[in-house]
Amino acid sequence: MAQSSISPPLQFCVAVIGVGLVGSEFVSQLWSFPAPSPFRIVLLATSRNLIFQPDGIPKTSSSQLKAEVSALGLPFDAPFITRELSGLVKPGQKVVIVDNTSSDDIASLYPTWLKLGIEVITPNKKAYSGSLNLYEDILKASSETGARFLNESTVGAGLPVISTLKDLVATGDKVTKIEGVFSGTMSYIFNQFSTGSTEGPSFSSVVKVAREKGYTEPNPADDLNGTDVARKLTILSRLIPSLRQQLPAGFSSVDTASLVPEGLANAASGDVFVQDLPKYDEEFDKLRQDAAKDGSVLRFVGVIDVEKNLIKAGLERYPVTHPFATSLGGSDNIIMFHSERYSPRPLIIQGAGAGAAVTAMGVMSDLLKLAY
Ligand SMILES: NC(=O)C1=CN([C@@H]2O[C@H](COP(=O)(O)OP(=O)(O)OC[C@H]3O[C@@H](n4cnc5c(N)ncnc54)[C@H](OP(=O)(O)O)[C@@H]3O)[C@@H](O)[C@H]2O)C=CC1
Ligand SMILES: N[C@@H](CC=O)C(=O)O
Ligand code: NA
């Protein structure tokens, strides 16, 4: 990793909450940052335990992190985290909490932390796609203390989607429409499942592989029911001034077409969901066949139409010659920004939109934005 030749004057105490797929990869990228690094990890936490060492937790193997935190850690204690970390905020030293969970409870603490001058970085979509009240509390707390919150990996994982939209808006461009494939999981599933042929792998087998590759949410139902895309559309909408107040309840107000079969709507866990999905393979096979007979493929897309005030997510058919059919592979996202300046041809961002390495890279790049 390249390092700026000018050393920042500040030191950064980094607290990492969540050391699962993304969290452990983030820690590994942070520990690989070339010396002299301004960053030291002072806290590692899982949902049950935490290790706190204000002088810095020594580097260890990132694949052992979860086990080490469980074996050596104190019980998880949110007030302890808030108290101890706020004590580390001082001139010349910043404190950053990196939330690598998908927890609503952790997300609800961002305003408290920002009010104490603690910066927050996260790939967790919950705070920015939930109620408008929480979102506005975050903005208010950040403006009161100057502590920043960055969330590039919440949309398109490491792809520069949020920073691009912020730049378009801040430089006075008028965004008219954003459309694309926003889910790495859905992209992988339909790139494999629906190629224009009436035959192919079963739907459930492709979902299983997407999960094994680390693309899905902790519970894949959150991808298949469209919630994950609805959350991303909410996050982007709130960065467009005219849509800021549009979704007071957040993602649940987005017009979303779920792909979760009714019988699995209440599956107790991700494991149960994946185990029972083969029962519904025939239904998905029929969708594939109907699309193929029409010369089309299936793709799960999201649209924010600013002029029509329309925000929606769902499964659509595209001709086999359409870029969504020909140019996407793996977990690729493709996001098209139409604006006054980018017209009639949109600004397009494409690349892997899920997976631990690219998601952690987006989190790491946010951390670097604070320092350099
Ligand atoms: N995977 C991907 O491609 C992408 C993921 N993201 C987001 O990244 C985040 C992490 O995803 P991923 O790494 O796959 O998830 P994992 O389930 O692998 O890891 C989550 C981690 O968070 C911990 N955790 C959960 N709840 C709490 C809590 N209340 N307090 C403290 N720790 C908690 C878990 O602890 P424990 O080990 O005890 O369960 C675990 O260590 C999610 O918000 C996801 O939406 C964003 C973009 C892409
Ligand atoms: N489950 C999500 C992960 C990234 O946000 C996806 O598949 O896109
Ligand atoms: Na991104």
C-alpha cells in the first residue's frame, strides 16, 4: 500500500467493533499499512467480548482474531467502550470507531460517539438507511463537534459510489437519475442463474455459493428480499438535497419487490433459509425460462428517479444484448449517474460490489481520508 510522503501530525486510536468477514480483513489491511503508521488498534470486539489496550493491540494473525477476542476478552460492554474511548480524545490524537457489524444497536450509538468527538467509519447500512430521525441526529452531532462519519462501503462496497455522488452534489451538478445493479449477491446470483438460456444451475445452489463467497448479508434473506438494495437506495437518496426528507421511515418506504418465497418469510436463520430454499427451485426455474423465451435475462435493479420522485427495487428483464446482460460478471455492481453535466451519457461505475477484500478496502480508504 502506498503511503503519502507527508506524515500526518495526528495519531489515530482505532476501535474495531465486529471482527467477522469484513472486520478481520479490515484489521489485516490496517496492520499491513507501512510504518510509521499513524494508526494503532486500541479495541477489538465481537458481539460477546472485547479487548481494550490503549497503547495498541499487538499484531496477530487476522484469521485468529475472533478466537483471541473470545478467549482473552472481557464481556462486551457498550458503556465501557464509550467511556474509555472518549477518554482517549485529546489534542493531537483522534479516536475512530470502525463498526464492522450489521447491528442496529451499535448504529444507534453513532450520535453519542460523534457528540463526544469520536469519528465513525462503517460498512454497516443500518444507521444511514433507517429512520430519518437517527440520520438527522448523526448529521447534527457531527456538525456540533466536527467529528466525521464516513460510510463508503455501505454502497458498492469499495467502489467510489458515495464519494462520487457527494462530489457531484457538492460541485453543483444536478443529479436526475441513478440506476443500476446495487447488490453483489443479486448480481452474482443472476449472472450465474440467468444467462439467456432456459437451462442452468438451480437457484438455491447459486445462492449457496454466493453465501460461501462472502457476498451475502449475515442472513441471505436480507439480500433476496430486496432490503439490502432498498437500504442502498435510501443511503444515496439522502445525499441528494431534494430527496433528503423523502423516506422518513427509511428503506421500508422504498417500493421493493421481494424474491423471498412466502414459505421462507419467517425462516429462523440464514442456515435454515439456505437449507429450505431448494423447495422453491421450480418457481425460479419458471422465471428463467419465461425470460429466456423472450430473449431476455433477469437482473435485480434499483432506480432513483429524482424528477419523478420514484425510488424502487425489483427484478427486471433485459434483452441478452443489454450491458446488464453482457458486461457484468462475479459480484459486479454497475451504477449509472445521470445528471445535468453527465447527459446524455451517464457517469458509470462498475466492479466487484461485495466480498471481504473490496469491502474492507472501502473502509480502509475512509480511514485514510481522515488522516491524509
Ligand atoms: N460482505 C460484504 O460483501 C459486505 C458487507 N457489508 C457490511 O459489512 C458488515 C459486516 O459484514 P460481515 O463481516 O459479512 O458480517 P459477519 O457476520 O461476518 O461479522 C459481523 C461481526 O460483528 C459482530 N457483531 C454483531 N453484532 C454485534 C454487536 N451488537 N456488538 C458487537 N459486535 C457485534 C459479530 O460478532 P460475533 O462474532 O460474536 O457474531 C462479528 O464479529 C455488515 O454490516 C454488512 O452489511 C457491506 C458491504 C459489503
Ligand atoms: N450483501 C451485500 C453486501 C454489500 O453491501 C451485497 O450483496 O451487495
Ligand atoms: Na462504495
